[in-house]
Amino acid sequence: MIIDTKKLQKDVIENKKKHGFNTTDVKLELLRLHGEVNELFEAWRKQDKENINDELADVAIFLLGISEILDSDLGQNIVKKMEINEKRVYKNGIKSV
């Protein structure tokens, strides 16, 4: 299944608007993303598999929303970055210069 991330970004913003959530303040969204990553960490630490999946989704939703606010295409950016990473040389997990 191929996911249309640009459509998801728009859906995330529409849902935020529908519920009266922030759709313009990037700093606030980044702070809230940080909170979601912390919740993911806590779920992982507790080995709460169901909650881990929910928190992973929350992190992704915030990333999609931030990308839409910034008029960026997260899916395209991920593909481009993966292509860059594929060509990088690593030794013991550390990027070689």
C-alpha cells in the first residue's frame, strides 16, 4: 500500500482546524511533538505495545502537521533523505567524513 503523505498532511491540518487546534504556530507544534516523543519513550520503557503504536502514530501525525504548516512534503523529503543516507559511508554506525 502506497501512502499519499501530502494528502495525509492536508487531512491532519483539516482535523486540527475542525477541533480548534493550532495550525500556524510551528514552535508550539514542535514543543508538542517533543511531548509526544516523550510519551513514546515512556510507552517503550514500559513495553506497552498497544500504547507504543498509538504514540508512534501521534509522533507521525505531528510531523505531518508541521510539514503542512511549513508547506513542505514530508514524503518527498523522506525519500530524498533516504537516498542521501544510502550513499553515505558509515563505520561502526558513525558517518565517515
